[in-house]
Amino acid sequence: MPTASEFFGDTPESTSDPDINKQVLDVFDADIDRDKSPRKPTATEFFSDSAIPDNSRKELETPASALKSATSIAEGIPAYAQARAGLDMIKHDAAIKQLNEWRGRLPDVDYETGLPFKAEVMVSRADTPAEKETALRNLYPDASIGRDKRGNVYVELNGKKIAANTGGSFFTHKLPVALASSIEPIAGMAGGAEAGAALGTPFAPFTAGLSIPVGGIIGAGVGGALGKGVQEEEKAATGYYDKSLDELKSSLESEAGWSAAGEGAGRVLLGVGRATRHFPTFLGDQTAESNKLTEEALQRGFKPPIAAAAPGATKTQYTQAYIEKVIGNHRELKNAVAIDNQLKGSLKSIGFDDAQADKAMQDILTGKIDSRAYGEQVANKVKTYVDDQEKAINSLSKDMDKILSTQFSHIEKNIGSATGNAGDLIKTDIETARTTFSQTAGQLYGRVDAIVGDAPLVPTERIKLQAQSVLDKLPKVNGETVTLPGAEGVAAYLQKMTQLDEKVTFSQAQILRSQFNQLGLATDLTPGIDKRLFRDLASSVDGSFNDVQSTMGSYGADALRKADDFYRENIKKFKNVMATRLTREAGMRGAVAPEDVISYVAKPGYASRLSYIMKMTSPETQAAIRSEDFSQVIKKTTNPVTGEINGKALLKQVTARDKTGEILYGKDWKAVKLYAARLAARDGEVPMANRDRFVTMLKMQVEKQDRLERFMQKGDNYLAALSKPGFEFREAVNYIVQPGKEVRLEKAIEFFGENSQVVKDLRKNALVKIFSDAGGGSTEPLNKVLQSDKLLNELNKYSDRQLALLFPNGLDKELKRMAEVIKFSSKEVSQSKMAAGLAAGVTKLLPLVAVKTGHWGYLSIASLLYVGDFLLQRPTTLRWFGPGLYGDNMATDAIRQLFKNVPRSFIQSFSSTEDK
């Protein structure tokens, strides 16, 4: 039986002392041989070439890297020998030194102690030096990590350089590390073999003549590759490893090779590669949606579990769960980071900056979301809005009042203040005008007298008869004529008229005519004996002038005719009923009371009357009329209680007297009309069509007032309530964004404005609250809290319309999709099902049997575990033993038991742990 040195082949050419080489390998044999109860085969005997049938050896060739494999296997020897061998320490040290030279080790690096368990597991799971170094960088500073001449990675801890994956106690350190680092391929092989056994028939055409269980072997190969794929995915998920695409492919291929357990089986696997192309899908029950979610989750930085990506691959799911039990759930940590990034991304997309997003994340994690600040902001904003509207309205009112006041002052200044004597002035002006007229007419008739030598030529017969006729119509009492009070003198005057000379001069006749007209305008004798009779008296004078005109020469007649024409043309002004009424004494029939003179003169619709008066009066009287009229109009339209002018009433007055206003006010009338229109518009009565500063201000005021009134009206206007004292600020935001209450949110956005800061803050608070309600206030990691449907359920509380309003521009759909991805990536395997399911699967494939008896008796558990350590650390060497799996000798029998018991022991240990 060959020794270990013979089995592993020649030693390196660099060996300087052959005896040392032998000593090194003998250390291993001596230790195994030392335990004699019962005797166990030495390692040399165990790995004896004679244990392998000849028909199998033909298929085996020692790999070109046999020396590398041998020295790698020997990595555990020094620590082991130092602990258990009673060799000469000098020779031992020499052996160690020589061995280190072979391996390219550095003298200042400790290759015996080993790194902490977690670091060793992570390094063991790595396939390349680069991966090992990358894994360690996640645990230790870059500056503390280095490599020796051989490329072995070491870490400087507390001033001491310690190599990775080389030292430590086998039983307490190396074996647990090996099992933890290789669990995926082992369990994957187990699950794959079970599923593959059912697929033997489809592969029959490819396996004719082979006496091996093709289905199971292919299943083991595919399962092992899947298991390795899980391991590689776990490495990528944690971010602890680094491997190129070619290296990853090579790693998976090698795992498939050794999992298939033999060169022959490997060739079969290659031969049916096309047929097994869809085998993973068959195992995993993937769907189009699960594939899509898997891809999207990876793009978002998540690492979804196999339970989500391949819901049918139960054994692989259990395997992954056990892996995470052993070395920690790095996928969970990766997902936590992804969730954190996703939530932060959502917060930033709605307006948070980096600092605000970090603060919001703290609030989300603690669950201490207090919307009071946001509520106060909303309430204060509403109060500010109401205050601003009122201030703006008041300010506009003040500005408009100032404009109107200035305008009114200007009008008053131009029109003047009312003196109250406009009626007297009008009467005086009319009388003065008539007197002036009479005097002028008298002068004209005086010229006629001068022409005829002042001879009395005008007969008085007509005048006498007319005067007597008036007297005869007066009532008598006891023969005495009765007149109205104050008219006695007129009656006496008429009596004298009956006693006139036969003829009078033209001037005298004109005086009589003027007196008759004056009496007719000013007084009544008695009811029925009034101005008409006096006009008849005046007409009698006209007749007398006509009588004498025919007897005069042409020269005198011409002068008389001119005097008569002047008189007839101008007397019309004074025969006007208005002049009569305005000049009659107060209290007389038809007389206009002094207080009514202005309203009579400037009566709307009587432009001709006003024109007559304006012609009869002086500029001073006209100004008095204007001021009195304006004063009366303002008085009529002023509220006696408030003292404010009613704009609508004023505009009505002004509009009604449009023509008379132009006559009376002249150039000031336009200002009066504008003032009335502005005042009416300010009072909201009449809209103004023209455009000026006042109208612009007015429209602004009207709009603000209208908006404020609509805002403050009763009903479902909860916002108006925020402007009143006593409202709970804390509830303001929650009330606005309450699930299912779309109208409230719509009103708030309409009120504050889509792009207003308040709406932005409302949206921010709503998003933080949703996140917090879904996952805040828990001691569990955020990805644990957000798993299942929690975030999705929170979002689904709101209607689609609400979500679109709260999170516009597609953010609502993004949030829901993000929630689905989080749920998908957070799917967990039940721990009880995990333990029971995986144990049951392994039990079906690998029956629980005792270690079988061989020629040398029972293999000790120590030997079994040591071989397991040897194989598990170097799984590619399993292919050397593949052909012997189905032979009939003790070595292959032991290997078979190893395959059965190592996974079994591992699974059972975890199952029992779960039970506790």
C-alpha cells in the first residue's frame, strides 16, 4: 500500500532535503496511526491506489497540478502535527520551514492560527485569490490585507499577519468552515439527484450501454451546478466577492463536474446538455412575471431569494436559508441597503434634498412621524392666505378710496360748495335781465318819440278797455272789488289805467307794456285772474302801436318797427313759464319754492329748461346752480347713517341727467360721470367696461373678495376651519390626505396651487407617513418590516386618483412597483418547513445508515470528518473517486458513506438546532 507521499506523487524540485520531504508527509501518517482503538487505516492506506479497481484506474490520470494539490492538502498538516505528534521539534521546525518554502509562504506570516470564523467561511467560499481579497476587504481595511509569494491572502491584525484558510484546529475551526462554505453544492447535489432520478427515461438514448443511474447522476450534476450558482449569487448579493465572467463559468462547470461524481457521468452530462437546457426552469417553476420581477429587482439593487425567483425550487430555497443561518443573511443586508436607496430615491424625487432625505429616513425608521409641523404650516398658510386676502382687499379699498376722494375733491373744487341761495340768484338774474330788457326797449322807443317830436301819438283806448275788463271780472263785496291778499295795489293800479289820457308817447306806452308783463309774471289778482289777463293788457299796447304806425311817416314807422321787432324777440324769454314760476313771490300760485329751484331748473330730461335758465343767468349764478345741484345729488345718494355715498344711486342720478349734466357742468361733467361709475363699480353694483388703473385695482379687489367669500363659505370647506382658532394643527395634514377623500386633496391643491410650497410639503409628509406606517417604529431591520404586503397595503389604502395627486409624474406607479419589488425580494422560507423539508429530502436520497464495517473495522468519526474536510475544501478532487463510487472495496465504500453521512450530519445538526 503506497504512502501518502507515493499517492500524491513526487515532491517539488525545489526540495533541498528529501528526508525532510518524507518527514513532512509522515507527520500526517503518524498522527492517524497513533489512535489504536480500534486500529484505523493510515491516510496512506486510506488513499491507497490498490483500493481503486483496475478498470477504474485506466480512466484516471494524475492532473498536471498534482503537486499543487498535494501541497494544498498539506496546508493543514503543520498545525495538526504540532498539536498531536511527538516529533523532534528541530526536525519539525525544519520540516515546517521547508514546507513553507515550497508554498511560497512568508516567514512573518502566521499560517497556523487562522482568521476568525466568519472571515474563514467567507474566504473558503471564494474560488480565486482576488475573490478572497475582495471578501476580506469588506471586513478589514485595505492596508491590512496582503498576499504572499504564492498568492495566499493574509490579514494584519493587531500587528500580526495571519494567513487565511490555512490554520486553526481541524475539529473546532476547519471542519465547520468547510461545511459552511460548501453547503450549497452539497445540498444542491442532493436535491438535484432526487429530481434528476425521475428524468432518467428521457436521457435513455444518450446513455445506452452505461451501467450507471444516469438520471440521478445528471440530476446531481445539474443540482450541484445550481447549488454553486446559488453560492455565486450569494457572493454577488453580499458584494464580498469578485470574479470575472470566465472565472464564474469555470467555477460552475467544475462544480457540475464533481457533483456528477465521475468522469463517465461528466461525459454523459455533456452529451445530454441540450436535453437538460431547461432543467432549471423545470425545477424552479419560474413564470414570466417572476422572471421580470427578478430582473427588475436586480436592477434596483435587490437580491431576491430563490423562494421568489424560483418558487418551485424548494430544496434550493432551504439550502439558501441554511447558508444564511451559517454565515449571516448578507442578502438581507443587501436588500436593506436597496430598500434604503429606493426609499431615499422616492423621497428625493418628491423634493427632499440629501439632508432632508436622511432626516426623513430616521423618522421613518423610528416611526415618530409628527405631522404637527406640517399641520401648523398648512394652518398658518391658510391663516396667512385669509389675512393676506383681507389685507389686499383693504389695501385696494384704501387705494381706490384715495383715488375717489382725490377725484371728488377735484370736482368739488371745480364746482364749488353750495351756498343755498342759488334760487334767489336765479330770480334776481331773471328780474335783472327783464329790467335790462325793458330799459333797452324804452331807449328804442324813446328814439321813436324823438323822431316824432315827443308827441303823444299812441292811443290808449285799447288799454283802458282791457284794464276795465280785468276789473269787471274781479269779485265785488258791497260794491268793493275783492282781490287776493297782497294784490290790492294791483287792482288800484288797474283802476288808474282806466283813467289814462287819450294818447301817450311811445316811451310811456312801452313802460305800461313792461308793467303789465311784470305784473303777469309776479302775481295773481284772484283765482282765474292771472298772468293771462296781464298778457292781454300787454297785447293791448301792441295793438295801440299798430294803430299809430299806419299814421306815421316812413322814417318814424321804420324806427317803430325796429323797436317792436326787438321787443317781440326778447320778450319771449320773459314770457316763459319757467321765468314766471321762478320770479313769482314765494307762496303764490305757480311759484317755485326756493328749496326746489335747483331741482326744478336742473331736472333730468328737461335740458331746454336748463338751457333757458343758463342763458338768463350770470356765470356766478350758473356756478351756484352747479354747486347746489351737485350738493343735492350727493345728499340724495348719501346714506344718512353711514355717511357713505351709494355708488349705484349716484350713478343712476348721473346717468339720468346726462344731457342736462353736460349743459350744467360743462367740462366737469366727464369727471362727475367717471366718479359715479367708479364709485358704483367699487360697491360691486355695476361692472366698468373701460380700462384704467382704478378698474384694474377694482377687478383685483373683486376677485380677491369673491375668492375669500367662497373660501370662507360654510360646507365641506375644511380649509376655512384652519383659519379659525382652536383647530388641531396635528390633524390638518392627515385630514387633507386621508385615504379615500379625494375632494379634500383636490381642494387643497386647487387652493394652494399645484406648485406651491405647501402642496410640495403635503406630498413630502404623505410619502414619509406612508413609509413610516408601513415599516416604522420596529426593532426589526427595515427590509424585514417592509416584507410581505405592508408597503403595498399602505399604498392601496389610497385611491388611484389620490395617489396621482399626491405623487404626480408617474411617481405613484413607481411607488407601487417598488412595493411589489420589495415584497418580491423579501420573500422568506418558513424555518420549520426549511428544516423539515431539507432533512426529508436528504433522508430520501441518503438513507440514515451507520458507518459500514470494512477490513479494518469501523472508521472513526474523526477520520470521517477529516476526510470530509479534505473533500469539502477541495471539491474538484472528488472526480478522482467518481469511478469508485460504484465499485466494491473499502475505500469506495467509505467514500459512499462519507457522501451519505456528511450532508446528513450537517442537515441533522441544523434541524435539531431549529427544534430547540
